[in-house]
Amino acid sequence: TVKSQIETARTQADFVFVSAHWGIEDHFTPSDEQKKYARIMADAGADVILGHHPHVIQKEEYFNGKPIFYSLGNFVFDQRKPETSQSQIVQLDFTSTTCKVKVHPVTIHQCKPEMQ
């Protein structure tokens, strides 16, 4: 299971990042299922959860101090809908006790990401 894989990774790594392909396309709000599994993954030992699939940005939240990005939006993609032209680059700075997060907004212009 994902939970056991994260628990194993926790014993082998200083930091555990999970990339989750989940959510409902074009929905700006994470589903209850995404929230449920994000918490399971965080409790299992994931330090950061980075989601993708909805093609739009979904909110970020912190669970027990761990950042969860439900959807970062598109990055390099050829969709032409205005709502799918926004994305984020997440910069994570770890110390032994904290994770500082900085979010950089990105706009997709002609299939290429451009920093705002």
C-alpha cells in the first residue's frame, strides 16, 4: 500500500516527498478523498505531498505541520482554457526541524511556463 511504502521510505530517507496523481479535472477544490489520503500519507511519514491532475490550482494546506499541495495546476501543457493557464512552482527549504515554503506563481503562455 502507499502507506507502507511511505513508512518504508521514512526509514531510508531524510525527507519523503509524495507526488500524487489525483483529483477531479477542472475542480478548484480538493475532493474529500484527496483530503483523506493526504492525511493518511502525512501520518505515515510523508514530509510534503505534491498533487497534480486537476489542471487547475487547488488550495494548499498544512496537516500536522506538513505542506499539502492538492494541485499545482498545469506546468507545460497545451490546454487553452484561461483557468488552466495558471500554475505554481513550490520552493521548499528544509532544516532539521522545519520546512519553509515559498510559492512562485507561473502563467502558461503558448505552452511554456513564465514566472510572474
